[in-house]
Amino acid sequence: MTANMRVLHGPVNVGNQPWTLSRAERKLGLKSDVAVNYGTWLGYPADVTVGTYQGKTIVDRLRRSAFGLSAPFKYDVLHYYFGRNFFLWDDYGMAFGRSAAQDKRLLRDVRLAKRLGKRTFMTLQGCDIRLARQSFERNSWTPCHPDRCGAFDSCVKQYDFDRTAMSRVLLPLMDRVFYLNPELGHYVPNGVFLPYANVDLDGVERRPPSGSRRVRIVHAPSDPKTKGTDLIMAALDRLASRYQFELILVQGLPHAEAMELYRSADLAIDQILFGWYGGFAVELMAMGKPVAAFIREEDREYVPSQMWEQLPILRLDPSHLERDLSRILEAPDLLIEYGKRSEEFVRRWHDPAKIARGMIELYEHPEKALSLI
């Protein structure tokens, strides 16, 4: 089946994970496409953009419906993302759990795929499944906090219910479920951790740290509150009189423009509340740059032991940011060493070609264990 296998990723391209994995599958001989219901300002690519954001004309609705119903006939595997399928039009305010009748309508493409004997998969990426109240109660540091996320109250009042309903209604129809952040293992007991596959390593130019005593730091928060940007900035402000560094704050830029700025950095500071590193960190590590982030020890059980032991992330404790950043800035020579380790780590654990090979095996045999190496 592999030679003629047809795979569709969608209906959203979050963090470029679907696109990069799809291109890797193509290199391995599959017909693999990415389709999104609408594009975003980030400018991530897709083979098909079905409609426009919040476009509610008859034509928009017909295009989305026609694509959702035709996809199970055209593809052997439907790989969904972010807790959505092609009939869950989130930009229309749709969500599971409102009524049994509506859930049935929202599941039309998935149920059709199952009736046709097609494989279905889901990759969860964060706030599609993370339950805000539980995360707040379990963790000392989390973005799910009334002072850290503007959506926290809405999550507690409504979105946690929606995510629980999605888990109850949609996920049981998947042959396998993956998640990219270890904390999500608490909410998806039958899921499997999957490393980011968001960077085409063959297309990355190696740009290690300069070795300068004046360290060039990059931080690129998609949401400054949930990434802990205020805490990072405050700690760096207190260190400015003691160390030489330059901070590049990247916000609101299309992905291609942001990458240009990343290349000049000596050190990347990623997120410090989520307890794991993000796709941004993988992009920088692939260039041979060191990354600092908060890694939550309590989620260790959900990560392959070898991967955890090899993590090259410079650890930051949100309770002691000034201390931890000071230790890094005290030894800028070590940044080159950590950059090399980071590049080796990415090529071992985040190589889309390796992950695609493991994924293809699961597309054919969903009952097998995921092979990451």
C-alpha cells in the first residue's frame, strides 16, 4: 500500500508541522498534501486553502462542505491537527458537545472516512486539549493562570468543556492520537508523544553562535503573556548592568521574515511557562544555536527516556530566572558547545524524514509502537 498511499494533513497548519511532515512523506514516495480551511497571517504554506477566514457566503460553505466530503474518497489517510476535522469550522464558532445532532454533523468527514475503511490520525499541539483548570491546579508554573492568559476565565467557563467534549466525541474515532507537548499526556491517556517535525533540516543553513562576549539573544513570543515574556524581560533588565548582551524581540512578523532575524542570534530564549520547548526552539537548534527554556520535570514520564537524557536545553526556572540567565551569560564560550549538541539532538529526534518513516509504518499498521529513531 505504501507506494500508492495518499495522505491528507489538515484542516489547519499549526507551527508548520503538517507541511514539513507532508513534504518528508512525499520524499518517501507518498502522495501527501496539506489542506487548510483558511490561511493565517503567519503565512505557513498549504497545497489547498479551501476558503477564507470567517467567510460565510454560500460559496464558502459549499467549498468547505464539498472538500470535507470528497477528502475521504481521495485519500487513504486523514491526519488531523489541533483537535479539528474538516467540518469543525472553528472560525464560525463551532465546537463539539453542544448537542448530539450537531456533533453528528460536525463528524461527517471522519465518519465517512471510517465507513470507507480509511485511517484517521490526530496530532494535538497544546491549547486544543490542555485543560486550563487542571493545568493551573497541577503545576507551579503554567500559562493557564488568570494573570498569564487572557483566555483563562473563558477556558474555565467554556473551553475546557469544549476540549473535553472533543476528546470524548472525536478522538475515539482516530486510529492513533499524538501530542507534541509532554504535559498533554495528562489529558490524552491513550495518546503517544511525538517530537516536532516542523523543520526541513536539509534546507537549514548552519549558523552557530559567534563566540562574542556580547551575546545576541532572540526571543520570539507568539503570545508574550503565555510565553512569560514579562518575566524574561524583567530578569534581563536586572542583568543589563553586569553583562554584555543584545536582545532581539521578534513579534508580529511572517515566518519567513522572522527566520532572517533568528539567524543572527547567539542564544534563543524560548517559553518559560509551558514546561517544554516549542517549534521555535527546534528551528534555532537546527541552525546550531543553543536554546534556554523551562522544562517541567513532572512531565518526564511522557517523553522517551533516551530523548529526555539527551536534552540540550539550557534550563530556566521561572522562580529563579535572574540566577539561571546569569549562569548562561557568565560562560558565553559554552554557547558554541551547546549549539553543537542542539544540532545533533535535532538531527536525532526532530528529523522529519525519520518521523515520516515511523508515521508511514503506523499509517499501515496503527497497532504498532511508534519508532522515533
